[in-house]
Amino acid sequence: MDMPAIVSEYFPGINMQQINEVVEKYQPAWQIISHTWGHETLQEIMQGQVSVPDEVINQAIAENLGQDGPVQSVKLKSKANGRLEILAKTKKAGRIEFSGTIDDFVHNSQESHVTYKVKERALKDHGLASWFFSRMSLSMAQKLFGKVDLGESLPTNIHGNTITVDYKSALDQSELAKATIKEHRVLDMVEIKSAVPHDGYITFTTSLNIPEDIQRDVLDMILRRGLVD
């Protein structure tokens, strides 16, 4: 995917044969962006909804578990009633099953967190819950942020049967956080407002908030070079 795809979404009527010269100054950031998002994913982010199948999330979870952790496997299954079912196999407790809801899945320039509420049971082993919910949270959004190094675990808050994972520190170390345009981090331009399970997939409500000074800069270059048809 090249940068003219996104420019044309914001500025219809651009002469696409010449636009590469206009956006050359943004290419260093665009190399990271294009590595993180495919063309289809970027379009979905801009259109406000990104749907991620369970099998994609489960593959990402498997890659993030590692070999030496307390959890051997985790499988999630999204349901049409908005529930998210989780089946985990652990070294200590064996098979564990959860069913619950995603009460919050938020990312913006100020905060990044996910809150999951388990139904019909409490989270007794806080250390274990923190470990695998940390990995599950960012695996769910790997299509949006790319692969992120979680370290040992992420900051979590557990109250009764509700767990909140703060993944801002992990995202701040991601490749996407290194991509900047006019001193604005691309990571901060992406917003996630919610995540809702459906039958076999999760839909993320998103937006791409390009700062006004970047929009003005691109538009100014387009007008000065006479690239509008």
C-alpha cells in the first residue's frame, strides 16, 4: 500500500500520477504505517469499523503466549449475544473457562485500556488472570497496532469479577509509536471507541483523526503544485 491511498480519501480529485512527489516528506513514517496496516485495514479504520475474525485473534494469542508462561493455550469464541467465551489451559489449574463481556475497549492519545467482566464467577488467581488477560487484550487488537512486546505483564486492576488492563505503556514502545508526521505520533491519530463480539468475530469501532495542521499542509502542497483535477 502507498500513501496516495490515504491522501485520496481526504482530498478527492487529486491527480494520483503526481501525488507521490507531494507526500515524499512523509515516507519515513509511511514505511512503518504500511508495515502495520494493509490497505483493507486502513480503509476499515477510516470508515469506522474493523472486524477481526476469532481465528486471527487466536493465532495472535498463540504467538504471544510463549513457551515458559503459566498458560499453555487460550482460545476465545465470540458469540452473537455479545458474550466472549474464553477457554484456557494452564499448568497449575488445568482447564479454565470464562464467559463475559467487553465493557470497554478504548484507545486514544490519552488512554488505552480494556475492561472485561466475567459472568457467573470471580477471578480468584489475580496473577494468572493478569498474565493471560494482558496477552489476550493486545492480541485482540493486533490487526490495529501490529505485534507489540508485552514483557512479563501489563498493569491490571481486578475488582471482583472485573479486570481492566492498561496497555498504554506497551503501545508507547511499539513500532507504530515511532511513526511521526509533523511531530504527531500516528499512534495518537488512531482511536478505538469500543469492541463488540459477534458470531465468530469482534468489531472495533474506530476513527482516524488526522490533525488539522497535517491536513492543511497536504492541501497547501496540492494546491501549490496544481494537482487537483
